[in-house]
Amino acid sequence: MVVNFQCTVLVFLVLLVVGKAEIYIVTIEGEPIVSYKGDLDGFEATAMESNEKIDPTSEIVTSYARHLESKHDMLLGMLFERGSFKKLYSYKHLINGFAVDITPEQAETLRHTPIVKSVEMDWKVRKLTTHTPEFLGLPTGVWPTGGGFDRAGEDIVIGFVDSGIYPHHPSFATYNTEPFGPCLKYKGKCEVDPDTKKEFCNGKIVGAQHFAEAAKAAGAFNPAIHFESPLDGDGHGSHTAAIAAGNNGIPVRMHGYEFGKASGMAPRARIAVYKALYRIFGGFVADVVAAIDQAVHDGVDILSLSVGPNSPPATTKITYLNPFDATLLSAVKAGVFVAQAAGNGGPFPKTLVSYSPWIATVAAAIDDRRYKNHLTLGNGKILAGLGLSPATHLNRTYTLVAANDVLLDSSVSKYSPSDCQRPDVLNKRLVEGKVLLCGYSFSFVVGTASIKKVSQTARALGAAGFVLAVENISPGSKFDPVPVGIPGILITDVSKSMDLIDYYNTSTPRDWTGRVKSFDAVGSIGDGLMPLLYKSAPEVALFSARGPNIRDFSFQDADLLKPDILAPGSLIWAAWSPNGTDEPNYVGEGFAMISGTSMAAPHIAGISALVKQKHPNWSPAAIKSALMTTSTTMDRAGRPLKAQQFSETEAMKLVSATPFDYGSGHVNPRAALDPGLIFDAGYEDYLGFLCTTAGINVHEIHNYTNSPCNFTMGHPWNLNTPSITIAHLVGTKTVTRTVTNVAEEETYTITARMDPAVAIETSPPAMTLRSGSSRKFSVTLTSRSLTGTYSFGEVLLKGSRGHKVRIPVVAMGYQR
């Protein structure tokens, strides 16, 4: 083997190095630390039993890690001249390989080298960008079972691969909490701030590292704005960390008002920061894989990933097989639960960016809190809108002035004054003491204009308040209330904006040149500071990515349901970095209220920490099963969940939601602590799933997993997941599932229901399980008619002790 390898090297050394350098992720033969079984002389096995943690400080592990890294360096050194390449990372823990900056010609050389298994060009990732503890029932239903909020998540370490953290925020402070003892199981390091020379860690934050080698090699990294440290220069990372594990009861104060108190889902959990995302450009998979590899090496229990690919990786055909998903498969093998944001491409089908069964894919819901406001006009009309602001003085109306009517003469041609972004182009004398009317242009959609700037303009001019009117809906418009310190309202309904414009025009006489003679329109702005609570919650958010899941990048439907679960992800208050620029409306602020599946994923990460705290020996699949089987498909009023969707006019409407919108349903943390039964699965099961998936090359599986396809499970739908999906149901198919009783002995009756196009039967009708025992049951699906659409249903296992275990069933029937 050595002779062949060296001969190959001699041939490749004569190749010319030409072309522009790119970043590539390379995997090579040999097991990574997580799965090495001791096959090499001089190196003992480093693999542990399923879900056991590897001690990264042991001599056995460090010795084998040095061996792998020396192999990476030796390979590159033998193939290429010194200075013609730059190795960025060695991956040793979860995959065996490296990231390297080389030319396409050098990449071809690597592809033809015998010990090299895969060579893939790096690709970009992006961010998938408080009241929710009460909405989810944590303070009364979950935290007390773990000793109260001051024990919720104790000793669980959540790793955040994100944009870093602002460590001085009160959500991460330790001065008002019981002291944190040492976290002995966690072996991660804490970087020092290069400016202040202080560590980022404080007991609550136990690890802080940053990964930017790929970003630097690509020329995207700017130390002045991206910070060469774990410091959050964006805001997104601080926000997600606070949602999952921020301190309890932190007052949310902005502009002199308090908007409630913020808390993480698991306020006593520890935070480990792995910064791999940056403002403006997002990040690179090579950096993200390095961060994940390090996080698992360091001993995190849970990974929160509010990140997804900009586009499907071009070099891999199957969605489940790429360096990112393969690394996460090894993380799950090491016992780490992974929550990933589903993506923000909704409400359109097949927009998910999280595909694999070993990942918990999280969709975003709107919770029960809405911030509404209203504008009362002088003609008696009341126009509804959004406005997280104080009211104008009661029992008083104010003159309305449109920005276009109060211009300073010299400014007309230079700027777009109607969006009220610059006070210096408007006449303060005409605006002072009045309500300023502004237009909501496309600049607000793309982020070059902000409501915060409108508020600053109005304040600088001495206005009594402002109104932003939406005159047409631009693609991508998402109207969120923004906290402001003066009275202000956003009129989002175009017809209401027309009512305002008509009233203003008829009440504002002009001379023959169009110049205003007198401003006679009046109005007043209501109080928008207090939220209204709606029983229609939760609803699936418009932006939340939708299924069906895809198994390859020709968009063939997968026999696997995604998303997995629904969690709050709309208008979420949490910590913000004062130098963060991710949201123009919150620049310089300590808190932000933003939306995205980025916000939903850390909810599940934090709730999974509570489940892990109560059941420390459960596998990632068991935790995921508990969350899914106990979720709800009903809203607060007891009606089936609805999903936001575009109507024919692109206005928003509500439609009946399906598992492609919410997966198994909306998370129910209290029930998840005591699910009754679990659907467990492990690394070998996931390998069987891969080996059974149509279109996968077995050599490709071996390249990514170092494992042969020793067995298959007949069909991918036989993977023991808490859901059943058959994308192409012809005739009759029988699916088997295995459940394990994690409670006391209980008898379960099994029933099922399905849309009429597909018949469903279960067997046996009932079964009794002793504590700790497992039993199989089968579900038979028969296609009755060809509808060209999916049919939805569920299997319900109802226990004699009160447990209810529900799994969704999805199938598209075809005739033979």
C-alpha cells in the first residue's frame, strides 16, 4: 500500500499548478477518533460505546489525533510544493480529513490519489434568521420538575455554532445567579479578547472559540468588522444563545420602556460558543465543520445550528451525504443532540435546508403575542397597523404632514425623501409638533432603510410621531413591529394606506404648482406597547421552510418527513450585541425582537437540555422522539393548526397546516419529559437508512462514514423514526416500528386514521410493555386512488396510564 501511494505521488508531482486557488474539504482513508477501533499498531481504540463521551485529554486520544494530523500534513507535503497550498484545518474527531486552499488542478491531483476518498469545493452557509417560556408552559410545568428555573438545564452544555457572543450581556452574566461550579466534563478552551485581554468565559459561558480560516482564505474576512475573536459582531449569535440558555427574568428595556422579562428555555445550562458565522457574508462550510468537530471534541451535550447552506452543494447528489451532514452524523454517534433550523424559504414547498434523519429539523411558529396599533384620522376612520410605541397625547389630534410636502428645496433630486431616513432633507419648521407621514419603499425590504431611522428622523425634527404607509407589497416583505421611543405606526394593509392618502389629499389644499397652502389633515396614534394574546396560536409562520423533504438535488421526494417539529420563531425577544448589524432596526441596542427558524432551533436546543437533564442516558434519537411524539397539532383554542400562506394577490392568508408545515406538531415541553414510549435509533440504523436510499453509491457512503453497507432495511421508510413517509405508494406496503417503554408497565391501544385516498391498518390492536422493554408494531398502507397529492394521517398509541404517543403518517398513492 505504501509503495503504491509513493509511486502515485511521483507521477502527480510533475503536474503544473495553475488556476485560481479555492477552498476544498478533503476526506481520506482511516477512521476518525469517534469510530477508530484500534486497527493500527501502536494506537489503541478511541471509539466508545454509543452515546458515551470520549475524553479528548487522554493520551490515547491525543496520540491518535497527532497521528491523523501528521498523515494530512504528509499527504499534502508529498503531493505539492511548499507554499503552493495552505492547510486551513485538520478534521480528526468526527471525520478524517482537512480543509485546504488549493487550485482546481491540485484538487484533481488529490481526487486521483488512492488514499483520498472525497474532494469537495467549499460552499457558503447563511444565518436562518421574551414571552415564549410562559407560552410553552416552562415556569409552571417543566422548570419545577428540575428544581426550579435556577436548576433548569444544570450541567448541560449547549454548543452554539453561530456569530459569536456578547459576553457582557445580563442574559449571560453570573453576578445575580448562584455561582457556577467547574464544568469538569467540558474540555473546551476560552479565547481571550485581543483588545481587552479578558477571557470570554465566566462560568455560565464555559467555552469561546472562533473559526475563520476559510473566510480569510476566501478574502471575505475583515478584522475591523468581523472581530478576530468570539465577540459577536452581528447580534445573531447572542440572540440564539439567550433563547436557549439565557438567564431567567432579565428585564427587556428599550427607549425607556420595559417590554417584559426575557429567559432562556434552560436558564441554568452552560454555553459553549463556536463562532463560524460573520456579518454580511455568513460563513463557509469548512469553518462550520471545524467548529462542529471542535464542539463535539470538547464535550458539548447539544448543538444548536441556526445555519444552513445558501444552495445545495453542487458536488454531491444525495442530500444526506456531504461533509456537513456527515460530520453531524458522527456528532450524533458521539451522543450529541443536534437541532437545526429548517430554513426561511417558506411558504413554498421543498424549501428545507435540513434533510437528514439524525438531525432535529425545526420549523418556526408564531406564538400568541401580537403587537397591534391604530391610527385615528380626523374623518373618524380608524386604520389598523403595527406599532410597538407609546401613544400621542390622549384627547388630542395632531396635524399630518407628508415628507414630500416638507422638503428643503435643495434636496429633491439627491435623495428619496419619502422614506424619512435623513432629517437634513426635511424642513424642521414644518414638521415640528406634527405627525410625519412616510412611505415604506423597497429600501426597507432590502435593509438599506429602517424603521429605527424613521424614528430618529422624526425625533430629530421634533415631530409628535410618524406613520409609515405601505402602498404596494414588494416580494420578500415581512412586516414586524419595531420598538421605538416616540409614537409611530406602520400601516401594512395597502387599502388602509390608500384611505390615509385619500384623506390627506382631500384635506390638504394646494396652489396651481402643487405647493401646499395649509395642512388640515389631523390624526392620533394609539398605544402599541402592550401585546395582545391570541388563542389562534400557534400558527406556522409564513417564512418557515416547507416540505416535502428531498433525497437528492434533482428534488426527488424523500421517504422521510421533514421538518420534524415546530417551535416559536416569530417576534422573539432576546439578547443582542450592541455592535451587531444583522438587523438595522436594532443597531446599538441590547435586545432585539426578530423572526426566523434561526430563533426556533435554539428553543428546541434549550428544551432538549431539559429532557437531557432529566434523562441523562437517553440517545439523541430518544430525545428527538420524546419531543416529536408528545407535540400537539392543535392551537390554544383546540382547533387544528393553521399555516400562513400567500393568497392569489400575494396577501397573507391562513390555510389548514399539514406535517409538511409542522412535522409532528408544536413542541410541548412538559409532555416531552414523560413521553411513555420512545422510537430509538442509532448510528447503525442511520447507516442502514443510507444504504437503502435509492441513488446512493455504496462507495460514497463508505467515503463519508468509513463503514460498509453490511445491511439494508428494505426501504428507507423502515428507519425507526417517530413518523412514517412513503413518497411513492404503489399497492400495499407494511411499515414496522419498534417502541421502548421508558415509564412503568403500561398497556397501549393502537389506532390510526388517514385521508380517504390511502387506507391504513395497524397491528396488533393493543400491546403491554414492561418498563424498559421494547415491542414492534406494524402499519399497513394501501393506495385506494391516484390523487397526485399527498394523504396525511396519524397513528395514536394510547396508554392505560395516560400517555399519548402520536406519529404522523404521510403517503402519496399510485395505481399499479
